[in-house]
Amino acid sequence: MKATTKLLLFTLLLGFIINLPLRANDIHQAKVQDDKNCITNHNNERKPRAPFNLQDFKVHLMAYISKIASLTPEESKNFFPLFFEMREKCRSIEHQKVRTLRNATQPNMSERDCQRALALIAELNMKATRIEKQYMERLRKIIGAKKLIKAINADHDFGRNFFKRMTKAR
């Protein structure tokens, strides 16, 4: 063999060897992703899992709350935009709390840093409480206290039942 042919073969072989772990990692990632998108039933048969659809979730939640709280179409039209706005603000605060806790668990965090993190979490809790209080007052004016209590309970029940269905599907 000529030297250039040997060099070309060596280069191709070296490229293949270097990329082999990357390809194995890609195959592993594809398998992990496939596992996430499948559910296993009681017979260990794998079936594709339907992806989570936030819009469908909201539609079912609105229907459930409307039914349980006996909301009229007019009340629903005014209630749900405000309700989802409140939930989004509370979710944002919850994400901030989780990020703060995650950052506070870093090994290089001092006692003082952890105290600051705890103070920030307490402040975020108070902020979430203030937001809920403000929105509850506004929502009460729209549908009344009795229906608001029913709506809050329906929201919790729907969330619990949805979570149970999701965990049973796994």
C-alpha cells in the first residue's frame, strides 16, 4: 500500500474510533427519549404515551371547574382569564423558589448564603400569599364566595386526579 493510502485509512479509522463513543451516547439518548415517550402497562408491554398538551389540560380543567362550581357561561368568561393569570404568577414564584433552593444546595455555599436563600424563600412565600389574596378578592367579586370555594376545591381535585391518572399510566 502506498503511504497516502495508509494515511487515509488511518485517518478514517481514527475518526471512526473517536466518534464511536459519541454515537453510543446518541443511541443511549435516543433510548432514554424513547422510554420517556412510552408507557409500560401491567404486562410490560410498551405503548407510546401521548404528549402533554397544556391547552387540552386547560380545557378539561375549565370544564370540570365550571361543572363543579356551577359557573354560568358569563361567569366562566370573566373568571378563567383572571384565574389562569393568578396561577401563572404563582407558578413563576414557585419556579424562583425551586431555583433558589437548588442554588443553595451547591457545595460551595456558606452558612450566610444559605441564610440569604432562606430569607428569599420566605419573601417569595409572602409575595405568593399577597398575590393569591388580591386575586381571590377579585375572583370573589366575579363569582361570589360560595362558588369560589367550590372552584378552588375543584381545581385541587382535578390536579390530584390528573396526577393519579398520569402515575397509573406509567
